[in-house]
Amino acid sequence: MWSLQALKLGCLLALAALPLLCGLLPALLFRLRGAAADGASRSRRSILSCAAGGVFMAACLLDVMPDSLADLRDELRRQSLSTGFPAPELVLALGFLLVLVLEHVMLDCSEQPGAEPAPVLERRQEAAVEEQRAEAAPSPFRWLVLVVSLSLHSAFEGLALGLQDAPSKVLRLAAAIVLHKCIIAASLGLLLLQSRLALPWLAAAVACFVLMSPVGVGVGMAVPCGAGPGGSLARSVLEGVAAGTFLYITFLEILPQELHLPSGRLPKVLALLLGFSGMAGLRFLG
């Protein structure tokens, strides 16, 4: 038993160190080169961000969503709560709508009411300026939601590892999670770097995502018997809501942010396909 616990502790350290290094490495390399304002570097960063967007697209459609839907269906069936109504899909849609409503409420509250309408030419000039600002400015709320949803899914992955009772299963699952988290952490670091987030906040966001898996492993080791029926259902619902938020951020924030710009469209699409294919291949290999 002690050897199993020691193995889990080793996996916990690997889950904390390797993805953290992968998540911070892109930002450190770009910052050390001091090329934030260089046009060629900005173009390369944009293409890398599209590849990261492909990774997140594959993670959303092939990993997070199927897992959450399957877990919720199994839990409802286990507790004899299954009906003909698509409850798992409803939970996912509620997560999507939750972020949509919260974001637009915040945007509506932040707008300045009572402004007089400006002439058409002035409005067009202001629109161009606002568009340039939107390209350069980060979206703090959306990035916060992305990090929270990824962290929640990461915690559940760690919990599954902590609940394993055989060394072979621990090693197999740990290897898959470490590889998966390294790719996601590197993609997250690239996207946050492209959003011009300050380096301390970028490091904090990546660390929050990375450290949730070790926390999940620790919880699984401390509670080897698992949660009760109510706790299992609550966990499945929470994971479904997180999948819905991840769906919103992936398709309404990450992908449009780079693809709507006219420069380098073909390289961006190819980078997105490459990122998606790599993550899909990883998922296919299990």
C-alpha cells in the first residue's frame, strides 16, 4: 500500500512540475527575446495561437464534452434517474448560457449610458479605433472563465488518478494526464501571451490550471472510498457545466480572436488544423 501511495506522490510532483514548465516556457522565451512589438514575432505568435486554438477545439469536442456527457449519463443511470429527456446536454447548455449571460450583463453594466449619437464619419473612425483596441486588449472575464473551466476539469482528472488502486493503472493514467496537460498548458500559455496579459497574471493563471491536478490527486488519496451518490451526481453536473463554459470560450473567444484578422489566413488555418490533428491523434492513442 505504501508503494502505491509513494507512486501517486511521484505522479503528483510530475503533474505539478512538467505542465508548469510547458505553460510558462512560451511566455518566458518571447519575453526574454524582447520581441513583443516586432511584426514578424507578432505574426509567429498569432500562428502559434491558432495552433493552440486547434488544440483547445480538439480538447473541447473530443475530450471534455464526451467525458462529461458520458459521466453524467452513467451517473443518472446508476441512480435510476434516466428519462427520455437529454439532461446531460441540458447541463452543458446551461454552462454555455451561464457564461453568455454573465458576460453580457458585465458588458452592459460597463457601458456608459446617455451619450449623444455622433456623426457617421466620426462613428466610423471610433469604430476603427475600438476594433484596434479590441485586437490588442485582453478579455479578462473570458480568460478567467477559461482558466476556471480548465482547472475544474484538471481537478477531476487528478481525482480519478488519486482513486486508482493498482500501480499499473496509476502509471498508465498518469502518463496520459501528464502528456495531455503539458500540451494544454503550453497552448494556454500561448493564448494568454497573445492576449497581452501581464506576466505575473499569466504565471498565476497557468499555475492555477496546473496545480489543480495535484490537488485532485491529493483529495483522491485522502478519500480512497470515493464520494457518495449525491457527491458523484454533483461532481458530474459540475463537470458538465464546466464543459459548457469551455465550449463557449473555445468557439466564441479563442478561435474568432485570431481568425477574424485578415493577415496570414491560410497559415493560421493550417496551424489550427495541425493543432487539432495532434490533439485528435493523442486522443485516438488513448
